[in-house]
Amino acid sequence: MTNFLPPLKVEPMAKYLYSPAKQRVVLLLAAGLVLGFSHSPRIHAKIWNGLPKAWKAIGRTTLRRIIKEFKYKRLVDFKENSDSTITVVLTKLGHHHALRYNPDNLNISKPLRWDKKWRIVIFDIPQKKKPAREALRFELKKLGFTALQKSVWAFPYPCQNQIDFLVEFFEIRGCVRLLEVSKVDHDADLRLHFDLA
């Protein structure tokens, strides 16, 4: 099959993988969760109905748009099957980005100068999602957050993308808030903890 796509251009991750939905698509494909489609509307509808819930949670329209963009960016390729259906597979570039957006590889860059704002993560995650709650605490601690209370964690540097990724990855979007505040009373212990002047 002739490929008329433009030459490969590797852009910074944030340029086209900033959204949690895109990160989830990459991770699901990297985990081996099959995604297929067909040019036939009838067959396509049948395939969609049989897809795992993880794909359906993203939404058909959003998923179609993301896959189209990923194809253009050469993050995915299409594998034609004998039954005329098509399976979406990650390219080597896609696998490379999947590794960067794995929770085990998540990190927050420290700026040269602190903007004197605190990032506060607060959450109220129900008992039925206890594993996700414990996993979030573990990831926050690993990223360098410090606990003010069991469900209130503080950090001094921008971390919106990382928190967005975690809440989408653990499916707790409605249970977590990220606050950016200019003043926290009695923050001397926090400044000392993070070695801030």
C-alpha cells in the first residue's frame, strides 16, 4: 500500500499528546487491547458493540478523531485483516511515547525559579474505588507531593498534565480536584520540606 504521509517529524510530547484521552488511547494500544474498525457501517457498528468498555468510555467520535490524528502523526498504523476489517496497531514511535506516559515513568520537571504558588490535590474517592485511591496516593508520593491530610496533598510546581493523566488513568475524574493557590497559612514547614527560600 502506497503511503502518501509527509516525512516523519518528531514534535515535543505536549504538542499532540497533551490530552488524557490521547494518553489513554496510546496506553491501551500498548497494553495490547485490540481496536478494530471497518469501512462497512454495518460491520463497524458490530465491531463497536463488541469493543471492551475501556474503548467505549472514550467515545466513538473522540476515538475516531484521535486515531485519525495518530495515523497522521505516525503513532499508529492500520493492519488489514482477511475479513476486510482493520486493526489499529502502535508504531515504534507510538510505543516510544507509550513508555513516556506510563505511570512508572511519570515525573514533574522542576523550574529554575519557584512561582510561589502551591498546587494542592484534594480527593474524595469512594470505598468501591479504594484500589484507585491507594494507587493515587502512591503516585503522588512518588512524584514528590507531601501529605497535608490523607486526602490533601501539596506540591510547589506546575503539575496539571501529570494530575490529569493520573485521574484519567485510574478513572477517578469526578473525585479529584487540583487547586493552585498563592497563599497557604503557616507554610514554613512546606517550604523547608521542598527546600524553598
